Amino acid sequence: SHPGHNERTPRAQYEPPTSTMGKDSKKVPPALSLNKTAKFAVLDYPGVAQPPPPEAEDAPSSSKAAAPSSSKSKDGSGGGGGGGGSGVQGRRANVESGPRMDDASGRLIGGESFTARIKNPEWLKIREETYASIRIRRDAESEIRTPVPISVTMPDGAVLTENRKTGAGFESWKTSPYDVAASISQGLADSAVVARVTYADYVSDYDPIREGEGGGDVMLGEGGDDDEDDHGPGEGGIGKPVLWDLTRPLVGNVTKLELLKFDGDSDAKTVFWHSSAHVLGEALEHLYGCRLTIGPPLAGGFYYDSYMGSGDAFREDDYKPVEAEVAKITKKKQKFERLVVTKDEALGLFAGNPFKEQIIKTKVPDGSRTTVYKCGDLIDLCRGPHLPHTGRIKAFAATRHSATNWLGDTENDSLQRMYGITFPDKKMLKVWKENQEKAKERDHRRIATKQELIMFHDLSAGSAFWLPHGARIYNTLINFIKNHYWKRGYDEVITPNIYNLDLWHKSGHAMHYKDAMFCFDVEGQEWAMKPMNCPGHCLMFGSAIRSYRDLPIRYADFGVLHRNELSGALSGLTRVRRFQQDDAHIFCREDQIEAEVTGALDFMSSVYTTFGMTYKLELSTRPKKALGEKALWDRAEAALARAMDSFAGKGGWKVNPEDGAFYGPKIDIKVMDAMERVHQCATIQLDFQLPIRFELQYNTGSKEKGKEFARPIIVHRAMLGSVERMFAVLCEHYGGKWPLWLSPRQVMVIPIHADWNEYCQQVRDRLHTEGFFADVDLSKNTFQKKVRQAQVAQYNFQLVVGEQEVKNGTVNIRTRENKVEGEKKIDELVEMLKNLRDEHK
């Protein structure tokens, strides 16, 4: 998805050209798992394999697309927030990710595994007995481990080697992060949700494969023979942070142990809600005997999908029983136990659940191991980590339910989904519920309808009709950005709306985007409406000989974009088929990266400060499956870091290790609105790969052989993201009370009596001439009703006119909050309004 538009967590596989910016990239790398990016995220349903792009001189086209691996959810969510698309949690599921099985055979697999609602079905005991027998085998294996002394370094630099209270030395296979925390303070240990551990080394008898660390989280569709470990320790994890159960013993010397709390870290929230999903699953098994499928954490909460046959479904009447059952589970303080199991053992544990069986058969390689977690009598396939026990969950609410399908495919079994939210404090749940009510009141769809800003019609589903007052806001936002462009040295360009599909083969997007493009035949060739601007800008750059003196070149484009979103995914202005964005691409030299990124950050800050919104910055660095020379990545990341230090100061931003896009590092900008909700609208991303695909180059001015030409680097950047989505965000941020400079209804002139109608019309005409959205109420309504209607309609000012104002050539000013500002001459009024408009107030 693009910045701020149709945001998803892509899980597609991608193999662009293998050669990048240097001589070391000669081997075809394994298929690349795209991380969450705002710019090039591949849509989450399968694309049609396309021919490879034309060869570039340093970009061999031996690429072959693998099928995307993300399932579709019908309830898109904004944002990006702490649902796990960021941080060392890496590939934790969020609102629209989930498993995709490569084996599509046997569409309907649920069968008779569920026939009717049964409380505490007999198979729960059988599963526990199987678990107990496996536990005995694993405990026997653990006896060969030899504990050795280890040291643990805390974030403040303190090096701990023993329990401060008892004097007992810290040892591998025995000492857990919880033990370390408790030796400092019991309160610290009890308030932490999870640990983030950076290992200096591992003890000699630690084997990541034996410990179930290889591969990904099978419950999120990860794992498999060609899936690398992205967030477990494993080989190569030394020096990189990994999330670790508080109660799981450490396996080496620790260079940094962070104890994460719910309020202080998005990874902690993700783990808290992941554990809560297990508790919800346990309750559903107890009450109804559901066959559980997947239950991931989201950006704000979690859900669990259950198979309940073809004739049953959740109802709102189920909410209270589920909440009561969850309360029982949390009061018991059931421990979360981690157990390593073989593939055969896992199949035995989940015999009778065809969904878990398919996950295991498809995603767990033969001869390997994976992990399960147990709390109470729930046993679930899971990578973890989890809370120490269920008692940490102090407040739970079932929030809603819906129908879905196994793996998001409508040809598969129908599933029932229940959503929930939990907190470590009951007060937090109360505040959350209050904010939910506020969010309903501020819903942009409700406000836009009430204020007659936009409309939709089935004859063009997913494309907004901008009514006159809505178009005023839309155009004001665009002009606001254009004014910045003029001041900041951007050149606006206009590019075609339709292209031959060969363009998208060359860029690499056709492999994955084709299903999301509106394609059609033109004289026997396939064409499509553009879903993004960057390939067109590459054509423009490559259309002339460029010198190093020409750079940077900054192309800005408000071109209309179209994406063929599924009708079930369309949602107001946050997910549409037709949109515009303040898209720009900066073609620059490597030595210009820092200056250009600093300028883009300043641009972003100015925009969001104007909107009255705060933001946080995160630097997402080189992922394991990245293209390009590591030295180039290192230099680019250093340039970004210097730019962020210069802009926000040291400590004013954080690093997301290995969370960059495969084609370059990026800066994630998390924006907070008036309700403290997080939005990811703006983006700044470096791209080393498109210049290779389009064979872009510039004359370096060097006469040294082999160095006469160089590739430019592209900075993809957007401030608003899509104008449609930003409109929705601002609508809810302001609650429909638009500031004057953005307001579609700025002034209403109101005569006290019809005798003053002519004067009022003259005032309105003067304001209109000065460029303000002014109206006059000449209706027969009472004066009080006219004022009230203007305030409800959110006119920023009402200008009241009576006999005295006519004589004095003035108006009496009231605000929409009904504050009386007093009389002003018309010229003074115009000057006041101009100042407010120019100052964006």
C-alpha cells in the first residue's frame, strides 16, 4: 500500500533482479519477504506470475515470483501502530496478516470436527495427556544441559552476575529475565510484560534447531523450508535484539536486557494481546468446543478465528459468557508454558483439528521442531513469547464478531471470528471504551455525510464524489502542499493515467500488483491504469542525459491513481479505488542523501505541526533479505541517522532493526491525532533498486575508466499520503470542527431583520471577492435559529448585522462556540480573516 493509503502488512514473496549496486551480488538470492512499507507493499492476495522485466546491464532478470503469502481480512485497519508490524517482533500478525498455505487442495477441511456446541469437550483431556507425555521427553533431554555462569548487562550499563538479594550467581538454563528483574525489584519484575534480549554469545550446548527456533511463526503462515528466522535468536542472532519470555531461562551472556512494560513499548502491547488471544481461545474451547484456527494480536487488541461448522455462528449473546469465562481463567493465574515439539508430536497434539494439522503439515519442515504454548488446558501452536501467567490480564471485553474464511479464501471453510481487547488495569479499559464512543462520534463517514462533504454511489464503488464543500477542503490541502513545493524547490509534473503493462513488468510491480490494477485491452496489448507514480517518474528521469550538477531532481505529482480493491475491503475514505497523493521522488547522489532527507523531515514537521499533530520517528534498517551491497546500505543508514540526529536530536528517534524495505532503508513516521491514535501517513524511503531496473544513470564528471557514470538514488517521500485518507484522518482529528484555513464554511452573515438583507449580501460578496467561503442567511427563520444553524453547520464565524452595524459599516462577530468578539469594520474583518488563513489557524 502507499503511504497513508490502504495500509496492509504485506507477506508477499519477491525476487527482483539479483545484481544491485556492486560486484558482490552475483548469486540469485532466496525469495524476499517484503516487510511493511508504505510505498511498495505488495497487496495481500495472490498476483498472477508475470514475465521477468527486460534485462538491465547490471540487473540480470533471472527472477521468478513466488505467490504472496498473506490472507485477506475484511476489516482493514489504519495504521500502523503497535500491532506488531514494527520492532523486533518483526513479523507478528496484525489486522490483515495471517497464514497462507501453499497447498490449496481440499478446500473444505472442517468436516465433522465440530458438530454442535459442547462445553469442555473430551478431546481437551486427551490433548493434555499427549502434552504431558511430550513434556516428559523434553525434560529428559534438558538433563544433558550444563548450566554455566553468565552475565547480564542492563540498559544503564550495569553488569549483573548474581542475584542482588540472595547472592546466587546467574547461570544459563536456570536464570530467566524475570529472575534478573526480581533481583533488582519485585515491582519491576511484576510490571514487565516481556524481555528484549541482545545476546553477546550463546552457551555451547544451546542448539537453536533443537530449541524450536528455526523458521518463522507457523501460526502466522511463516516457517517452511525456505523461510529464515527473522526474530528468534538462532544462528546469526548474536548482537541483535530478540523478544524473550520473562520466565524462559537465558542461554548466553547478555549485552542488553530490556524489560518492556505495556505502556512503554509497542512490542510489549503486541505480546500482551497475543497472550490474551490464547486466553480467548481457551474460553471458546471451554464454552463451545470450537476448533481454533489462528488468533493473532492486532494494532489494538486481538481476535481468534474458530470453526463452528456451517450452521453455527457467534452472537452478541455470547459476549458475556465469554467475558465471564476469561475472568475465571485470569483469576487462576495460569502459567504460560513453552514446549518444543517435533512435527509428529505436533500432529499428535492437534489430532482432530484439521486446521492446525494443515498448518503443521504445510509450514513445519519434516525432521524439524516447532513450539507450542500451554495455559490451563489450552495448548496452541505458537512461536511466542508470552506473559508469565494469565493473571497479568486485569480487564477484558469482547468487542465484536464477524464471519470470515479459512486463509481468507471464500472457497474455504467459513469461520467465526471474535475480537477482544485487554489491559493490565481496569481503568485502562474504561478509558478505552470512552475513546471508542468518541471515535464513533468523530467517524469521518458520519461527519462527511452530516456536513455534505462527500458521497458514494454503487455505480462507482470505492470512488468518492466530492461535493462542493468537500472539494473545498480537498483543494485546500493540495494547494497547501503545492505552496510548500514552491518554497522547497520541487518541480511539479503531470504523468499519464494509463500505461502499457510492459512498464510494470520493467518496474517489477506487475508480478504482484496486477490483481490490484484495472487492466484492459488496447489494440491487442494489455494496458492498465496506474496504481502509483514512481515508474513514470523513472521514465522522465531517463529521458535525458543527466549530469551530477543536475541533481537533486525533485519530481512532485498529484496524479490520480487507481487500485482495484476488493469491494468487501472498501471503507469510507481510508480504503478506496480512486485517490490522489502528494507523491514526490527525489533523484539524488549518494552524498546528497543526508541533506535531502533532512529537508523532507523538515517538510513533514511543518505539515503536521500545522495540523496540530505530534509524531515519532523510527529508522528501519537493512533486512536480512535485502538487495544491494552491504557497504551501500551502511552508508545510506548512516546518512539517515545523521539526518535524524540533526533534525530530532540524539535520542529523538529509535531504530527498527531489520525492518527496512528490501530495496532500501526507510524512516517510519508515526503521527498521533487528537485522540492519541497512531497513523502512518507520511513516509521517507530510499530506493536502490528502481534505478537499476530502469537503467538510470548520471554523468559523474569523472574521467576515470568505469566511474564516468553512476546510479542515482531515489528518495520516495509523501507528506499527506493519499489526500483521501488524510482528509479522513483530519476530519476525525478535528471532529468536524475545521480550522478557518481548511474550513469549507468559514463565514455566515446573519441579518437580525430583513431590512438589512441588502447590506448583508454586500458583506458576503466582499468576503467572497477576498477568497473566503462566505454565505448569507436570508431565510425567514428566527434570528436565534439562524445563529444555531450556522453553529451546528460549523461556520467558524457568524457575522450578525442590525441597524447599528449598517450605520457604522461594521459587523458583530460571533464564533461557532458562541463567543461574542464584538464589532469590527469590514476592512478590519478581512484583515483578521486573512491573518488567520495565512497563519493556518
